[in-house]
Amino acid sequence: MIQLLLSAIRKKRQYVAALIANLAIACMGASMAWTSPMESKLKDMDESPLPEAPTASELSWIGSILTLGSLLGPAFAGFVAHRFGRKLALLISAVFFLAAYVLFLTTQSVAQILVGRFLQGCGIGFAITITPLYVGEIATVERRGALGSLVQTFITLGLLLDYAIGPYVSYGAFQWIQMALPLLFVAGFVQMPETPHFYVSKGDYGAAARSLAYIRGEPISELQAEFNSIQFSVEESLRNRGTIKDLFIDHANFRALIICTGVVVFQQFSGINPVQFFAQTIFDRTGTDIPADLSAIVLGIFQVISSIVTALIVDRVGRRPTLLTSAFGMCCSLTALGTYFYLDNQSSEVASTLTFLPVASLVLFVIMFCTGFGPIAWVLLGEMFAPSIKSLASSVVSSICWLTSFFILFYFTSLDDALGSHWLFWIFAVCCAMAFVFTYVFVVETKGLSLPEIQARLNESAPVMASASDKC
């Protein structure tokens, strides 16, 4: 019995490695939601470490500068991952997160908080670029979608940590609690192996074989076919190492770039980051009887549950149907939310009878986001590009994602004041409708396909498409 149990654990090592690697993503989620409970504390002179309350402009920068760090992080992350390994690149993300919390603990100025938020962004850039790459290289074909979608699950766990703890502890205590996440990640991840793909790329075939055997929990003699496939794929990519030019002149890479960029841009234009960054502020303005901090916790719980459900069903349902359902649901919920704010702005008596609507709409919105555009964007990024271009492409797409996020977050408050919340949420709803059309027209299904089959489908190779359809 004990031998059977140990054997089962060995064969699940890809799950253990993926779960521990995604703790870096939990750090990302906690960094993204940091402003939700901390904005009110920074403005409260009884709790704030600052000598005076931040101005509206300073609060906008505190909310948005994180995305500038996230914009710069991927380029350096890709270089470190290629030169020194995926494992070291992920561990570096924890250094950025820890440095940020040290700055928050010792801060006496807005400038120091801004530097800390920028470092959090750099950590996010490393984590979101390398985690899908690491998980994609250790996962089997059958589990790639489920393990890849863990990114969104762990983002929501980090968000929930902030929502559940932030409002109820002091500013300083919150920073100490936040530091526990990157420390836990480092303690666990240093025990995990480097990917066999990286070792093959460096010509260390012995280390690659040992890594694959450890992850699969089986002797390398029983994994020879998979090892040969990895060796061929990596060596082929090294012989034809991609450049930025190859993203545009190669048909498959260009289609993948359009699809992945489109999905992450629409992901940001859904309005998810303003909702996550300023959840408590939004709930405060709805005037509901439910306390804002409790509403944010409910929101976080639903995010976690829906993300877990996605990890369980994505390899069965498929990427494309999930994205279409997600876009439609987000469009409906944001339309309803905008309608409530419009009625409230007009002082309509109807609004007083619909106090349940903003909470219900936001809950539906995050459920639809976390079951589609949240996780699937990163799944597609990890599986659509050829190995020769994947690291570079991940950096480009991630940078575009965070550049878009910066502009949305920075101008969110100004647009909210100028247009009104109703128009802002209606604009996000229109963007979700456009995301539905984009998905229907451009996104190809990758469920059940190996990485070479995905490349063939992007190249519109009929024989492979036919065989892949049979598998689906």
C-alpha cells in the first residue's frame, strides 16, 4: 500500500511543481490588489505611514505605476530564462516582491511607495512571463490546459488574500503578511527541478534526462519517446532561433501573435484591473447595505471558485467556446452594472430597488472573466508559438498587455469623473462585445493538440487539422 501511494505521488510531480511555481502568480495577484485595502489606509492619517494624505494624482500613480514595472519585466525575464534558466528567472520575481514590501514597511513618502509598486510590477513581469513557460515545459499534453489555467486560479488566491485580510489589520501588519507569500514560494520552489527543455538547450542531456525522470516519476528508459521529442523540438528551435522579424514574416507566428495579442488586449479592456485594484472603492459608491470590504471578499471567493472550475473543464470544453461564453457573460454583466450607475446618477427611484444589482453584476463579471479571458489568454500564450520564438513572443505579448493595463488604470479615475461610471462600464461592455467577435473570427481551437499540431493548424495544414479534429 505504501509503495502504491509513493508511486502515485511520484507520478503527480508535474502537479506539485506547477502548483509551487504558481505561488509566484499568487504574489502577482496580491500585488495587483494591494491598493484595494491600502488606498483607504493611506488616506487615513491615523493609520497611514505618510506625513500627509496622498493627492488624487498620487493615488492614480500608486495604482498604475505597477503596470510600468510589469511592462519592463518581461524583456529581462525572457533573457534570464534563456540564458540562466526558467527556475532562476522565477526566483528573481520573489526578490522584487520582497524588496517592495521592505520599502512599504519603511516608507515615509509617496515616492518610496511608488518605487515599491514599480518593483512589484517588475516581479509581476517576471512571474507572468516565466510561469506559463515553466509549466508548459513540464506538463504532459493531456494536462497542459489544466495546469496552464492555474495562472488565473493563483491570481485570484492572491487577490482574495488582500480582500480578506487587508481591511482588518494595520498597514504595517499587512506588509508582513504579504511578505510570507514570496518567502513560501522561495522555500518550495528551490526544491523543484529546472525544465528538461532548458538543459537540452544548453547541451546538458544528462541533466535533462534526470529532470524529465523526476517530473514524470518514472525511469528515463520508459520516457525515451518523450525525451526524444523534447530534444528534437529544442534543437530544431536552436537551429532556427527566432527574431522579432520572424514574428511577422512566419505565417503561424504572425497568426499566433494576432490571436494572443488580441486576447490579452481585450482581457484588459474588459475593465478587470480597475475592478480588482479598486474593488472596495467601487462597492463603497454603490450604496448597498453590504459592507464594501465584505463585498470584496465575496467577489474574491467567486473568482477563486470559477478559476478552479476552469482548470477542471478547459481541456474538455476547449479554449474557443470558453472564450466566447466569457465575452458574452462579461458584456451582459457590465451592461447591467452601467445601467445601475446610470439610474443612480439620475436619482431614479428605480435604483433604490436595485441595490442588489451592482454586487450581482460584479460577481457575474468576475465569474465570466475567470472562466474565460482570465486564464485562457495565458494558456494560449504558452502553447501557440513555436519553441524558437516562444520566449521572445511571450515578452512582446506580456509587454503589450501591461502597457494597455497602464493606460486603463491611469485614466480610469479621470474618465470616471468626466464621463460618469455608467458610460465607463458601458464602454467596457462594448469592448467585451468586440472580444466576442474577435474570438469568433480569429481564435483557433487548440484543445487536445500537441505543439507541432498547433503550429500546423496555424499554418492551415489540412492533413494535421483533420487528424486533430478526430482527436477532439
